[in-house]
Amino acid sequence: MDRQDGPRQGGLRLVVLGAGLIGGYVGGRLAHGGANVAFVGRPAQMAVLAEGGMTLTDLEGFRAEIPAGALSLASDPAGLAAADVVLLAVKSQATESAAADIAAHARPDAAVVSLQNGVSNPERLRALLPGRTVVAGMVPYNVASPGPGHFHQGTSGAIALEDGPTAAALAPLFKAAGLALDRHGDMRAILWAKLLINLNNAINALSGKPLAAQLAIRDYRRCFALCQAEGLRLLKAAGIAPAQLGALPAQRMPFVLSLPDWLFKRISKRGGTPRIDRHARSSMAEDLAAGRKTEVDHINGEILALARKLGRAAPVNARVIELIHAAEAGAPPWPADRLWRELKALRT
């Protein structure tokens, strides 16, 4: 939970640690809105921004450009010393190394806000950073990079933060930036609901298609539905009720995803699913395209971890993890009908 002292309220200094797609977009929007934001990231990331600055766009037509000279950029984690709030946006597999950098360089009273995928990162951070304020967060939307330094929000939704003094201090900055923000007391329910949605990241990556095109094909949606249904059964057995993030309860999503294309399209047009522009791809698909290791072990892997805890199996998500690791090694995309047959045979 957020400690009650929270960060200092006046003129908050924010440092984004991990200036990839999510960190770049959220931090860039906050900077454009007038917040005091610095970025700490990999040298290659910082070099791109130092050369051409940032371009920020979204599916509603928003566009802003921040020149390189207006950005505070560093590849040395010593830049964390300036932070009142660290916005942590590294991949889940980098949580331990990021926590070590925070412990070494950030002030003890600097709050850490996890904007990462998965459900375990806030607790991992609390264990790694004892005595520090760690705030759970969730970014619901996809961010893609159409070009160097260009961050594009391709799906809709509001960022969620664990309620407390840190979220209260950040709320005016998010409002000034035009970033929708919801504050929640029960972030576990929010994080599990987001994870259920993120189970499509792997299906999208295996399809080789943009999100909108992938979700327009029933067999790909049915693969996503199988992953969700398996997760929902395990969550029910564990007594965990995921939050409702959109127009439909999480428990209804496998049914809706499995509907014929014409009916799914009609429900989508009526607001039953989040808006997605034609360029959006999942972060996992972006990682595959760039030759990076994906977060599949921290997304679908959360379902396997829950299954092991309950003494059960999760064969569909286990197979998806295997397929993503094969894709990381160079395996080609899967046609929808073939992937559906592969996973359907494993459902329990």
C-alpha cells in the first residue's frame, strides 16, 4: 500500500525509468502538459530522443511534438536522484535490476509507481525496496512506435493508480496532460483484469497482424477466449474476482470473443470492446519484430503460476508460452485456423 506520508506535493519532479513505448508516451504526455519530467533509459533509446525529440499521437487525433532540447534525458541511473516520483515502465524481466538502480540512486522518500504489465511487480518491488512507497499502476492501452521517437496510443482506456497520497499528488499532472486517470482501492482486481486482456498479446504476436486485423478473425479471437477462460477458471478457484474494465464483465468476454465475426463486429461498434486503430499492435508483437525477449513469462506465465499454486494445470497458456518462445527463436506466424486447432485440443 501507499505509505501515508506520500511524495512532496509542490512541483513534483518525475523521473521515468524505462523510456520505451509506455514510459515514453506517458512521460512525454506529462511533460507536454507542463510536468517536470526526466527520462532515464537505455543509451540507444536516449540517443534517438536526443537526436529528434518526441512526437506524441493518439487514436483521437491528438498530436504534440517536443523538441530534443526540451527533454531531460539520461542513460545513467544516477539521474534517479532528482526524483520525487519514479514512474517505472521497464519490462517485467528487468524489475530486479531497476529496483537495484532505485535503491542505489533514488532518495528514500521517492515514491515508485509501477506502470508495468503483469500482476506481481508491485509486490516484487515492495520486497526489493523495503520501507519505500510503492504504488501499483496499470496502463490499459497499446502504444506503438510508427517511427523513431514517435509514440502512438492505439487503443482507448484510462490509467489506473492505487489510491493514496501519491495518486492524489499525480492526479492534477495527469489532468493537465489530458491523460485519463482512475484511482482505485483494490488494484489486485484491476491488475488481474488487465492481465486477462493482455493474454491477447501473445495471440496477436503469433498472428503477425495488427490488433484490429487479428481481432477481426474469429479463430484468433477464439484462441484468445481459450486463454481467458482458462485463467478465469483458475481465478474463480482462487477466490479472485477481476474488476470490470470495459463495458462487459471479464467473465463474459470469452463468450463475446467467440461469437461469429458479423455479431462480434456489431457488438464492437456499440462499445462492447475498446476502440483500436488500424496501426496498433501488442507490445509482444513489437518485441518480436525488434528481436527482443517478450514478457510472455510474466503475462501468460502468471496463469501458470496461479495454476501451480492451486495444484492445477493451465495447458492452453502453457502451450502459448512455448509458441512465443519458438517465435522469439524465429518461428513464423501462425494462421488462425491452425492456431485454433492447436489450442482447442488442449482445453479442459
